Amino acid sequence: MGNTISVTEIKVFPFEECLSLGHLRGIATVVINGAVRIRGIRILEDVGGLFIGFPADPFYKGEDSRYVVECVTEDAKKVIKDAVLEQYRAAIG
């Protein structure tokens, strides 16, 4: 079994910019290796540019955030981030 991942399906839902959304620019759903679907990936923007945020656990009551999905390796996170941001940029023109 290999350790490589690939995004085999992606849907991006860009939002119209407005003050009430803050840094949020859209939401994405990705399928990894045709086997695992991740919904609710946030597309965000700040002074450093675009980045993604994985879905947070809505029931976690700690002071920090706990994510429902986390990438164990930086390579996996980069593959997902690059695919989501590429699709987002294409969607907004």
C-alpha cells in the first residue's frame, strides 16, 4: 500500500465577498483516492494570501480548536491545499 494521496474529485463553492464573512472566501468538498470524501474545507484569505482550514469539531469545548479531519503529513496537506486553491482560482476567474 502506497503513502501517496491524490484528489480525485473536487467541488468548490466560492462566496461573494462581504464584511460579515470576514476571511472566508468559500467552501470545498474533496474526494481522496476515490475513497474518502471531506466536506466543509474552508477557503480563507488574509494578508499572507489564500489558505485552507479543515472542518472543526463543533462539539469540542476546549480552548483551542480540534479538527474533524487532519493531515498527518505535510505532503498530504499540500496536495489537498494546492488542489482546492487551484479549483477556487479557476471558479472565480
